[in-house]
Amino acid sequence: MPEISDVTIVGYGVMGAGIADDFSRAGITTTVISRRADELISTPQALTFQRSLPDQAPDLLIECLPEDFDLKRRLFAEAAARYQNKTILASNTSGLALQDLAPGRSVPFLGIHYCYPPNVIPLVEIIRLPDTADETVEAVRHTIVRTGKIPLVLNEPVLGGIVNRLQHAMYREAYALIDRDVVSAHDIDLAAKRVLGPRMAVTGLIEQKDISGLANHAVSQAQLLPTLSQSTNVAAALRAKTNSGDTGLRSGVGFYDWRGQNPRHVASKVEAQLKRVLAAQDGAPVFWSEAGGD
């Protein structure tokens, strides 16, 4: 298995910065490609900043650019031509099809998807394509473990990966209930924070139903599934917010009123709380599925 000793991160936004920090803290040589390289040179982390791809082929290149298909596709085409299959290429995309971004079947390519905030959430999705070699997956998996994260390997490039697909299934129903004026955004969040979140933090989704009983679960599914939203469109409430410019924390208004709040302070408080939740989870008893039960 090839050892990954140097990594290049393309893009230094919220995701790219957290991912670069992960690799750097693990003692892995980390280069960041950013248009802001000149102003980032004084960043305290042990990072190298450049405006363009390095001449020397890195062992791993992770793309963290905005969700612009053409922009990402051009990057991978350039990297593939420059490094001639000597570099594992990876995308952190959360919503674009990996198979469409791949620069060629012979190029080592996969998805490496971090969840926000990447410096806090411990799980990383490694998403393989049909042509991704086992040794490529294993090299990346091993490196993710070295950074202190938990790798989760997906054997098929499903759009969005596991985490995004699960949360968007919940979002669809949540927004449908808001559109129908059944419940407020605040109360949706209250149910998530006080019921779904704590319960899933302990037993996940599937294990919880094993514990409570699959027979009743199957009956509930038969009754509820036909009544759930099947919409394939952006929810009316969400579309109205984005069309009016009320896009959330940074605009000052979203489903909540954030006016007067400093976005960085809010993000810092959220990260601190997430760390406390994860620390409490780490100290909890290990259940059957985590212990490696059959």
C-alpha cells in the first residue's frame, strides 16, 4: 500500500481550511492552493500556500472548490495531465456526481467528503467509483485514520453520500410540514434537538429500531410512508427565503432572525457545543454495533 506523505488542498474556504488543518496537525506535509495565497502566508498553521498547482506531484490532491461543475472538472483535467496518474485525485463535493467529475478511468480518483465543521465532525466518507483500485481506497483510508478521523467507505458513488442523503430525506419532510403550516421551523428544530439528536447520538438509526422492535417499526413504515412528502422540488418556504435574499446567518435573516449576531462568534459557539456533545458521546458505553457485533 502506497504511503501518503504529502497532500495538496485546492481551495481554502470553510471546508478547505478545516481539512488542511487536519492533515497538517497529523504531521503530513500540506500545501494549499488558493487565489488568496499571498494574504494567507502568515497563517499560523504549518501550511504552504501557493496560487497554482505544484510542479511536483503530491501523493493526494483534495478539491474543495465551490460547487461549480465546470470549475472542478477543469481542475481535475489539469491535475491529471500534469501528474500523469502519480497523484490520487479526490473531490469533497457534496452534491455533484463523482463519475462526471472523474478525469479518466485510468486516473486514481474518488470522493473524500467531510461534514461541516470539518475540524470537529469525526467521520469522513470515502466514496469509490467502479474503477477505483482497492489500494487507492486503502491508502486514503489509512491516511484519514492518521488524522484522527473515522473513515466510512461507500462502495458506490451515490449522489451526496450517506450523510447528505439521510439529512435531505429529513429536510424534505421538515420543509413540507412548514409549507403546510403544520409546525414552525423552531418546533421542527426542537424535535430534532430534544428527540432525534440525542437518541441518534446513542443508538443511531437502525440499532435504535433493533432495540425498540422491528415488528412495530415495519407496521409504522407501512402506515407512514404513503403520507410522507414525495416532492422532487425545492420547498416553497426555502425557495421564498433564498429568492428574497434571506439566506441565513450571513445575510442576517433566514428562518431565524440573526441580525446583530457575529457569524464567526455563532460558528465558534456551535463548534464548542459540538465538541462537548462528541466528548460526552466518547465517554458513553459502547453498544453492540460499535463493538463489532454480528
